Amino acid sequence: MIVLVPTMGCLHEGHLSLIRRARKLAGAQGKVIVTIFVNKTQFGPGEDFGNYPRTLKRDMALCRELGSDVVFAPSDKAIYTAGHSTFVVESRLAKRMEGASRLTHFRGVTTVMAKLFNLVQPDAAVFGAKDWQQAAVIRQMTGDLNFPVRIVLAPTVRESDGLAMSSRNNHLCAAEREQATVLHAAIRAARAAVKNAPAPLPAGMLRRKLTRLIDKQRLAKLDYIEFFDPTTLEPAKRVSRGTHMALAVFLGKTRLIDNGRL
Ligand code: AMP
């Protein structure tokens, strides 16, 4: 069994948890293949492709330590050969949230994933719940295009103060890092509101309440908060236990995302 763990590198505990999960899935006889590729087509103009953290040597050592069998770290040119002109587009789940804020983002994600599935031919691929919409879009593409690949989702790994681990946390200055806990605080506040409410809460009302919470952090600028069905990603007008929430917040120039079940 071949298990793929696709990453953009600058590995942290979140990535490492996926590699451990892959190792377990593959078993002693199977192969774990970690890809490290900062995929330029999923970055928009003016986004952080150029200064995305790249720490390949350290990443390779971590992969070895965790018992991955192969690290595939191709060059840009190897993946996008000169004159590349074919893209893979998921046209429903990819429209809202991250897709609305970053217009060509998911087109880049599904294109590179289709390429990696073809190149590696894995039986399974492990993704983090941290990027909930991304996992849903990839799962949809995998089914729609008949890739014989099982999509496995692993839980979000967090710092001790609740901040979801992310390579982009490296870009935060000390003050931004402190205020970045507001993403998880907003999810927890929503969870508490839902738990204490006698009936489903109107999404607009809950969004306004959480927006006020985020606005209190001077360095935080809200991009979006959405409530939705965890499987179909259909927006929820009323929010109750089991509704999923996702949000994106800028801390200075760094854009962070998080999500959770309420
Ligand atoms: P990235 O390198 O950011 O493209 O992420 C590669 C994979 O790691 C994706 O499947 C992410 O969802 C997953 N991942 C990133 N951060 C975390 C985290 N904090 N916990 C669990 N998985 C994560």
C-alpha cells in the first residue's frame, strides 16, 4: 500500500501527525511518500509564494526520523513544464470561503493533486482537518475523476494556546502571534453560544457577535466567518450542534485560517 502525504514543507507537528498516520496506514510493508512542493499555481498575485518559508534540509531530516520511505521534492519546472496549459477545476465546493477570497487557489490545489496522484499512484492520501474545505474539494475531485485513492482526514494539531499550527505562523511578529489566538477563541465562543442556546442560532447574529470579538484585537482583520454543513459545505442559515464553522483572519500581512465543529 502506498500512502501519500502532500505538503508545502516547513514541516511542523501538524504535518508530522499526518506522516505518523500515513505510516500506520501503510504498515511495515507499505510505503509512505511525503511530497514537499510549494505549488505556485495555488498562490494568487500579491500572495506569499515568494517568501513562503522553505526549509528543505530540515524537512528531509524530519521525514527520515518519522520513517517516511520517500520524499518527493520536485522543482517547479518538473511539475509545470514549459507551456503547461491544463488545469483541473472543482466547480461547486471550491466557490465559497477560501475560493471566494482566493479566486484561483483551489484550481491550483486540484491541478497539483491530480498531478501528484498520477505521478505517485497512491492507494491513500492523508490531509489535515485544518484545511477543511481543501479536503472536501480534493475528495470531490478524487471521486469525480475516478482516482482510485482513499482520502483520509487527520485532526488539526494546535499550539498549547489553541492556535492551529501553520507554516505561516512563522511570519507573525510577537504581537501578531499573541493576537492570532483569536481564531480559535472565536470557534470556542461559537461553540459555547451554540451549547447554551435553547434553539438554533441565526447565522447572521452569531457572525456579528464573533466579528465584535475579533475586532477587539487591534492587529486582526476579519476576512470571513462561515457556518456550513461539514460534508456538503452548504451554508447554514441557523447554527446548531454539528454545524461547522470556518474563518480567515489577517494578522498584519499574514492570513490565517481555522475551522471546527460546533
Ligand atoms: P501545507 O503544507 O500547509 O500545504 O499542508 C499540508 C497538509 O498538512 C495539509 O493536508 C494540511 O491540511 C495539513 N496541515 C497543515 N497544518 C495542520 C495542522 N495544524 N494540523 C493538522 N494538519 C495540518
